[in-house]
Amino acid sequence: MTEPVTPAHEHDHDDERDQHSEEWRAVLMGDISSLKYLRAVLGKVPAGPRCKLCAAPLKAPGSVILKPFGFGPSKLNRRLCRACFRSVDKKPGGAEIELSLLFADVRGSTSLAEHMQPQEFSRLISRFYGTAARVVDEWDGIVDKFVGDEAVALFVPGFTGEEHASRAVDAARSLLRETGNNGPEPWVPIGIGVHTGVAYVGRVGEEDACDFTAVGDAVNTTARLASAAGAGEILVSRAAADASLLDASGFEERTLTLRGKDEMIDALVLAA
């Protein structure tokens, strides 16, 4: 029986995807020397926050100085400058890498909304979003998205460094403190999940429905951890604890059955 012949253009597409994947992997793991040099140079230009790829400042005075060179804040993605967003947009795809993830959920948001005026609840969630974005930026993470009462952040080795797991844990602790969850009366009660694992990271989607994000089982696991965390709790998976060299002594350990997953997962319970 004659084997089917794959059209030449399909081989070309496969080669192009493989090339893009390797380029993405190099960027996400911080293995491109030219990008390291660019980050070192642009990192000396004043004013943060900065583009997560090239470290170009996104606010004045630095953004004003670099605007003629094609940098400055992007209107489509607050985490990337215009130059980097154009570069990402030209190379769809991504790569599978190990990273750390943080999901933060507002606890009891349905009850909170029930006892607040809609505008008042909107202000509360907006304050939570702003606080989460600032804390994640301070620990060199990337805010992936805000969904309802949840904040999602990525700690990618190429941007955060090899210590991405410990920075994710530190960011979680800082977020608890900044929201008052280290005391008896937080201004917004939250629970947080932190996990380290392999996910597909890159420009995900098609045509206009695209974003820089992460997908895969590690993402789902982190979301489930956050859902299982009580107010004022951080559930750190054993994988994230090991990657961050977190000393487990003195912390409560839980074995959790997470919704939608066949295997149980071990986690440490941290506070601020």
C-alpha cells in the first residue's frame, strides 16, 4: 500500500513552528545573549515598571526618552513594550518550559458582592487588581490575567531568574500582607496557590484573540490549589516548595484531592 505523501508546504510549516519554538524557548529561559545585553542597557534608563522582555521603562521619564526608538508602553499588553509586543505578534507560538505560577482568589466574593453596592464591590476588586499587579511586578513576575475575583501571575525563568519558585512564594506572602491577610481584618480576604511545573508559554490564540499566557496541567493545578486555600492561606505545592528550597519544618502539610484531577497533591500551608 502506498504511503500518503505529505505536501511540501506542510513540512515548511512544521519547520517554521519548530524554529519559532526554539526561539521562544531561548527567550523564556533567558538564553539569548543579545536580549541579556539589551536588558542590561535598558535597565539603566530610569523609571519602572519595565517591559518584562527587554526591561525598557514603561513610564516617564524613561519611556519618553525611548519613544523615538519604538519603545514605550503598549496599548494591547501592559506587560510588554511596543517593540516587544510587535516582535511577539510576528512570531506566534511558544515553548514548553518549567516555571512557577501564582493564583490568588478573593474568598467569599459572592457574599461580599451581596452585601455591597455594585460600584463599591467594583472598587474593591479594582483595588485588589492594582495591589496584585504591583506586588507581582516587584517580584519580577508577569500578571497573566485578571478573571472575575482572581489574579493569575507567571514567574518565567528568563524574566524572573532561576529563583522563580522562591520569588513566587515571596510574592504570595507579600500579597497577603498588602491585602491585610496577616491580621484579623483584611480589607479583602484572599487565598493563594503556588505551583512549579511545566506549561506551554507564549502567544496563545488565533488572529485577534491572542495573548501572552500559559496553558497546561500546571496552570490547572495552581488554580485548584488557590480554590482550596482558605482566607489568609498560601497552599504551596511540594514541587514549588522543593524548587524554592523551602524548609518544610514547622509548616502544616496537607494532601489534597483537587477537583478534576485523578492524583492527590501534597502542599504546605503558609501564612504571611
